[in-house]
Amino acid sequence: MSDVVRDFTADPLVWRPYITPVVFEQATAAQREALMETPSNTKISDYVLVLAHDPQSLGERTPLFNGIMYGRGGLPRAERELGATEASIVNRCIYCVSVHAARYIQLTKQQDVIRQVFAGDTSGLSARDQAIIAFAAKLSQCPPQATPTDAAALRAAGMSDAEIFDLVLSVAIFGWANRLMHVLGEPERPA
Amino acid sequence: MQTDIIAELAGAAAPVLAHRADLMAASLRNERAVIAPDDPGGLSHAERRAIARRIARLNGNEALAAHYAAEAPPTDTRWSAILRHVDLVTTHPKDATRNDIQALRAAGIAEPDIVRLSQLIAFMNYQVRVIAGLRAAVA
């Protein structure tokens, strides 16, 4: 187990499940239908095949997740990725962090923002990014700690109520995703 | 008719929900998928409501706990193992390891039911944050 990754990175990682993935050829009709929600042009991941043990939840969750992260209008996609990354840092889902930090960098070319977020020192970031990170970190606590003051900082940085709602959704959906990915498997460096 | 508990508890923030009405409808379908699924497997609807209620409480949301009114099943080895896992993943998700999945298996919980339980815990932690975030955002 020496190659399990325990530090934050934006490098590509491999997710190793603790649960036996469903074998596609042996999947039930309900499982196959739920698996159809995933892109057909890529190999179905072990993560999705593990979730196929509960096809109704998998089938409902995929469009919700995609709508929150990629839905048109509202909060810019990069800022949804930043909220998702901070939630994943609080919950220490190393795999989720790697994927969403990399997407943020791909969208913004701002590697330096991610470096500061990984280091836990956001004092060098823009007021808007600082407000996003603070709100995401507080909403990710149990019980959630985000307050109207944290929301006021977002609004002061130019965010509309609709955009704040999109940030709430992207942080909340990672309160969900992290509790699957980090709990049901672990990340490794690719061979 | 399923109550839209997010809308009900969002308070003053409710009007902003129209911005993502499709995602609120999808959230409701996801609630049904984990609380009252067509095929509950080895986790009954009553047990699911009891777990949901517990997670709402752990997150300090009594109004949401009331939405999942349920009597807790009698305590035995299996139920104790489930509650231990519910509490760990809700309150300290970062501390979860391979050993915690092994503990569920050792308590006789089959792999598909471990996934069902995981989706229920994870969904509830989404729902409490949508409500808490909305209440903070438009207070």
C-alpha cells in the first residue's frame, strides 16, 4: 500500500475501490440503464461500477451532479471547481481534489491559486476567491458553519444571489461526492 | 405527494430556487432514491428514515430531522455497526479508511448494502448543506 497518495496534488491519480465493482457483462437491466447515464465513449470507471450496486441512486445522481457542475448560466464553471476543490480539501478526499484542482487550472491557467489553496493560506488571493474558499470551508464543516457574514463577503465581491446558490450547490454536492469517493476507495499514483 | 423539504426550509431564500428549478426537482428524485427506493435491498425504508434523521441531528438541523420521523430499530451488532459508520462519515469523513468498510462487512453487511448505505449518508450530507447554505446566503 506504499503508493497510496496522502497529500494534495493536481496530478492524475487512479482510484482503487474497497468494494468489488459490478461486472458490466453481469449487470442487471436496472444497473445497465443507470450505467447508460455515463458517457458512452469512455470506459466506465470503477467508481461508477461500484455505485452501480445501487442503480436507482446512481441513475438519479449523475444528472444532478452534471447539472450542478456544468449547467449553463450562473456562477462561472471555474468558481464551481474552486468550491468543489475546497470542500474536498476539508473532507480530505485526495482523489476529488486532484480532479477538480486540475479542472480549475485547465479553465483558468492559475496554478498559483491552487498552490495557495493547498497550502491553506489564501491571503494572497483576490477578495472574491478568498470569499469563495472561506464560504466553501465553513459550509463543509459538520454542522455547517457558513453564516450571513460569509455570504455578505461573496456579495461584496460581486456575486449575485443566483451565483451564491450555484456555489452552495457545488460545495454541497462535494459533501456528497467526497463521502463516496474517499470512503469507498483510495487514490494511487498511476503505474 | 413528496414534500420539497429544501424549499420548505430555505426560508427567505426560496425565490432563488427558481434559478435552478431543474436541479431542485432532481434533488427531490435523489431523496426518493435513497429514502424510499423501489428496491431497498438490505436497508429498509424505516431504517433509512432513522439514519436520515440521525444525520440531520448530527448537523444541527432539527426541522430536517422531523421530516424523517422514524422509530430507531432495536440495537444489535448490525445496527450498531451501521450507526458507527453513519456517525464517522457524517462528522469526520476525512478519518474514514479501508478498515471502516471492513467493519461493516464483519457485521454481516453485503457489499451492495454498503453502497446503498454510503449513498444515503452522502445524500443527506448534501441536503443539509443546500439548506444551510441557502439560509446563510439569503438570511
